[in-house]
Amino acid sequence: MWWRSSFQSLRDEMKNIQENLPVKRDQLLELRRQRTVYQKPGERIAYYDKLREIERDEARVTELQKQLDDLDTKAAKAAVPLEWRQ
């Protein structure tokens, strides 16, 4: 079932990213606190690296959602049963 596996793989990747984002945001907050207190170059680098990682993850979630929407449109045009798209 190509349709099911396609939907499932996109949803699994999106779910994995979304589950990890709160942890990464907490790490960013901690790095922000360290940067405020210590102002070492290493903390600044780590902070901006984590910020870029979060931005990449958020962009990927947006991209995955668009792919899911496009796949759903194609599936609807191909008369794929709704339960295969869940």
C-alpha cells in the first residue's frame, strides 16, 4: 500500500520533529541564560547553533505539512479511500 506508507512516513517524521522541538526550545532557553551570565564565545556559538537547528526543524515541519496536503490532494483525485490516508 504505497499510499498508506507515504502518508505514514510523512506523519511519523513530522511527529518526531514536533515531539523533539519542546526539548530543543528548553535547551535554547538554558543556553540563553548561560550566554547572559557568562558571555563566553562558546555559549554564543552553541546558542546560535541550537537556534538554527530549531528554525530548520520548524521549516521542515512546514514542508512536511505541505507535502501531506499535496499527497492528500493527489490521493483524493485518485479516489484513494479515506482510511488509507489516515
